[in-house]
Amino acid sequence: MNAITRRGLFAASAAVSVTACATTTPLPVASAGWPPDARIRRGEMTALEAVEAGIARAQAMQPKLGFMVNSDFDRALAQARAGGQSGPFAGVPFLVKDLDDVAGLPTRSGAAYALALPPATETDIYVQRFGAAGFIVIGKSATPEHGFLPTTEPLAFLPTRNPWNLGRSTGGSSGGAAAAVASGVVPMAHASDGGGSIRIPASNCGLFGLKPSRARMVEKTPSLTVTDLGVNHCLSRSVRDSAALFGLTENTAADAPLKPIGFVSGPSARRLRVGLVLETATGRMPDAQVTAAIESTAALMTELGHTVTPTRWPIDGPRFAQDFLTLWSMGAADLLKEVGGPAGLEPFTVEMARSLARLPAEAQTGVVERLELSARQYDGWFEAFDVILSPVLAHPAVPLGYVRGDVPFEELSERLTDYVGYTPVHNVAGAPAMSVPLYWTADGLPVGSHFAARLGDERTLFELAYELERARPWGGRRPPVSIL
């Protein structure tokens, strides 16, 4: 283990934020509630000291939260000593989610079978952008097995615990990233979303989390088909940090499927037509605490001059839920083939694959076509509205074990249908959506408010998020388990 300098330890114990500590390219003015830390830029702290402080925070929080599955401290320190970082996040310590490859580090994807795999030899093209932004990777954050579940409790690793309540789930699949950011280990962290995996941890951990549009961000082979569900971005404390990283990692090539929007720096004067939906896509109502949270946000939107109108999902919700589960199960079946059988895979993953095999052929026929129809119906929603407001989840953060991969399959499937009934629609539609931390329950659990727009309209969401952050700041809130 590398020694941490005295100054680095002081920085950690004093809960030093290293957000936007640029050496060459300062970020624009920060949003309210999370001002930039310019100490590196002013020469008051070096990149090495910032990384040492991040490592010290990681070492302090890891035993309590289990947010990290691989550390990369030696290389991070060597990189910081070498210097030369540029970009608006130069010297900021960072975590990459363990579904993506970082050369020299193993990619475990939360799976037991992957424990014996060698380290990756290449870094994913999206992850390469983090280095260009100036981040220094100190390790990889925990994820459930292949991102399948909305909790970060892979059976092959320790569970990741929620810093707001250690007995509760962080959500998933970017739960390790959420725990690290919420507890103050790093100011922001890589996350990805294939069915809610940015927005769910953001809601459970009191963070800002925006899922970009399909094919918005840099990737090897951009695609606009409904079966391509996953997108990359981050979890952060501030809207500004998320918007800045978005501008640095979106696809700006001449042939990009979506026109780049760049860095969105603040709110808009435009007043929005807001559609309000409380029930899940399958028609279930959320619990009373979540209802109170969304009604509070709807009232705030009205106070701010936006028009809020109740609406209903434009899709066949029960049919959509079944089709989405079938598509998810296809991924599990492919994984089962890839690894050569069920050994080293969790019961839920195996049963998803087997449930697909048990489905009659007619049940699988037309899944993609029906999902494409759902995407078109979703897009049509925005003839009447600019954004849709809904819950992220039907409940605040659930107890650890409630949706873990060893819960009996039928019982777990029912729990998932009840719990995660809002977010998958946007992955199929390819649309952007965000969780904004505007409400905490009486017992101290955060509940995110979910805003969604049509494909390609992240600008509207970022502008609204800035406005909400100013109206109801969350940056000063700290969980009970925190080093801030």
C-alpha cells in the first residue's frame, strides 16, 4: 500500500472536494450548491495531493460501503506524479464502472466466473475520454452481475451499502459509483444505464443522474435500434459537473447520429409543458412517500411557472413489461452461451435464460416490432408535452437482499415489476431522462424526481435541472456515512 502524504491525509480528513480543480481549462461558473474547487488551478494543491486525498477517502469508506471491486492506486499515483494532465477535470480522482474495460485492470462485471479472467488489454473508447478530460482513475466501482438487477449486491462480492442507511440498497447497476460519490470519496464517477442504472442509484443515493439519448455519447459503433439499451455517462453531486462531462464525451463526429449540444451552462427562461404520471407503466401506484415526493416536485414546477398536467403512459404497459423482460432474458441467454453454462452465474441470470427457452415461439415473435411501436408511441407523447415528470422507483431504497439475485425467480420477478416500473421505457425509446434529488423522506432516505424528454433533447433536461438545483439546492446534504 502506498504511503499517503501528511498533506494528502489532511485533505481527506477535512473532506476536501476536488471538483473542477483544473490546471489549464477551468470549468464555467458552477451551479448553486456546489462551487468549484480551484485549489489546483491556484497552485494550492497538486494533482498528486488530490489523488492521494481520493485514495485516502477510498480506503476509509471501502470497508463501510463496499463500493469498489478493484483499486488502481499505484498507477494513479504514478500518473499524478508524472503530471501533464489537462482538461477541466485535470487531477480529479475518478472511478470507472466494472462493466467497462480499463487496460491493465480485470473486468469482473459482478460475476463469479470472471474472477479468473486476465486483465483487459484495451481501454473502451468511451472510457478513454476520461483521460482526455483530465481524470485520474483510482479504481473500478461495483456493479451487479452484468448489470441485470437494480441493486448492487453481486453474490461474488460484498454488497454495496447505501451511505444514507447501511441496511438499504444503493440501487443498480451503477450502485458502487453512487455510494462513492454520495459518501464523498470522489466528486463524480462513471455510470451507465440499460434500464435505469444511472437514475435508480441517483434516486436512492441523493445524487444527480442523467441518462443520455441512445447513440449520443462516443462509442465504437453507434446504433439507433431499440435493442441497444445501454448508454454511458456519470453520477455527480452537481448539474454542472454532469453537463461538463457530457460536453466532453458526446459524439461530435461529422456523422454523429445526433447533433451535438455541447456544454449546457445554465437554466433557460423557457417555461415547459410538463406531463405528470404517478403510476408505473403497468398501472401500479407508488407508495405514499414516493407520491409525496413527486407531488412536491409538481408543486415546485408550478411555482416556477411551468404548466403541469396529469397524463397517462402512451404505451401498452403490461405488454411492454413482458417484452422488455424477454429482451433482458435474451441477454442472459447469450451470456449463458458465452460462458458455457450456468457455473459461476447467479440464479436470477440463469433462470432468465431458462425462462426464455420455456417461452413458446409465438411469445418471442414480434418482440422487437412491438418495442419499436412503444418507442414511436413514447415519442408521440411530446406533441403535447416538453418533459414528463414521474417517480424513478415505486419505493425509496429497499432493504439489502430484497431484489438480490438469489431471491426465488418468480418472487423476484414480481418484486421487480412492482419496484422498477418507470425507467426501462426510456431505454427502449432511446430517450434522455434524469433523476433529480429534490426530496428526502421523514426517515432520511432520498427520493429522486424523474424527468424525461424526447430523443436528443438533453438540453431541455439540463436547463431544467439547473433551475431546480437553484430553487431547491441539494449540494449541502450529507449522508450519515460520509467523509465530506
